[in-house]
Amino acid sequence: MTNTTPISLFNNLTIGGNDILLMAGPCSVESYEQTYAVAKSMHALGLRVLRGGAFKPRTSPTAFQGLGLEGLKILRQIADEFGMLIISEALGVEQLPLVAEYSDIIQIGSRNMQHFPLLWAVGEQPKPILLKRGFMSTIQEWLSAVDHITSRGNQNIILCERGIRGFDSSTRNVLDVNAIALIKETSQFPIIADPSHATGRTDLVFAASRASIAAGADGLLVEVHPNPDEALSDGDQSLPLESFPAFVDDMRRIASAMGRNLI
């Protein structure tokens, strides 16, 4: 049973219907060459949505914070070349105009799920919003954050389960598959999963993605890097580019078993 209302994106893409949308790309845009290599592989595999961080909310202020406007320009140039859409994160109200100018989908990260001025601001945007669940937030708190966005007029919201904090350090977070199934039954909004952040481990991304699709996820948000060992952020959870075709093939078989298509 599902109550999902599909959302129209751009270029005749929708999310929340029979198609499962795979959004992939590097955690952080580090260079034109790095991002181009990932986008080229995605395009060859028939994928349509490129993800990449230009503004990065890092735990340590000494960690790589992203390329900012330069990163957004790199994303836009490459996405336009391959006819792809962009999803990128806005950290605050001050970055929102830039992210909205260059991106097709605006991401609100886990740490900002209850950043209410930012929620109000994206609520006044016409573009689709991807709202990640806070890593310490209940489902009801997550849906209340949605209400803050819709109260300002924007109904084009995609929910993202990215794992919640647990007590076991074996994985980065705990993927709440229950939440995916529950949202599909009780909410109108499409929901996707972020297996990269949920597990924090490349070797678990395949399994977590399979579970998410089986639970009814409308999409996946996956980190891919040409050389994860040299990534400036989240290399431990990024799929190596050479294994990405096998990942896509595996996800398409799971989607087909669920009577859906992965694009």
C-alpha cells in the first residue's frame, strides 16, 4: 500500500511513481576532472541525477569545507553537457540563492532538518526540496519539519532516510528501513534512502541499498568517487567508480523483482 504522490522534476523525470531514481556522485566536488569522470559513467549507465557537495557541513572546521560557488559551477557545466539534473546542499539561508541558481533539487542535510529559517526559505522556493532526516530525530519530528516547508507554499518535497544514531560504532549510523515502509504507507511524499551515510562503509552500501528498495524506497542517494582512498570527504563510504556499473546492475535487478524500474 502506498499513498505517495509523484513529484515532477525536470526533463520529464518524476519521483514517487514506478521508477526508482538513483542519484549519485561524489560527496564533495573536488575538481572538474573528478566530477566529470563520475558523470560520464552515470550517463553511460542511463542515470539522470548528479549529486555533489559544494558547501560541506563538516564536524571539524579544519576539514574540507567544499569549493562553494566554484563547485556549483563545475556541477552545472558537467550536468548540462550530459543532460543531467543536479542535487546539492544548502547549508543556510545565505547559501540558498546560489544553490537554487545552479541546482535543480535543493538538499537540506541532516544537521539542518530543524534549521527553521532555512526551511521557511526553501518553502518559498519553486524547486523540489530533498529533506534528510536528522540523525537524532523521530519520524514525527521529521514530518513536522516538512510542515514548516509546506506552510510557505512548497509541496515538492522528497524525504531522505539517511540513518539515525545508534549505540554501536560498527557502522556510522543505523538505516531505519521501518521508516521507509512507514512513510510509504502514511505520507504523500516520496522517500529515498542514503545508504552511504547510513552505513559509513563501502562494503555495506550494496546490502543497505537492496533493503531500501525492497522496503519501497523511491530512490537512492549514493556517493561515488574515482579514487575513494584520496577523497577529501567520506572516502570510506564512497563506491569506487570501477564497481559502480555492477552496483547499478544489482539495483536494477532488485527493482525489477519489486515490479519497478531503476533510472
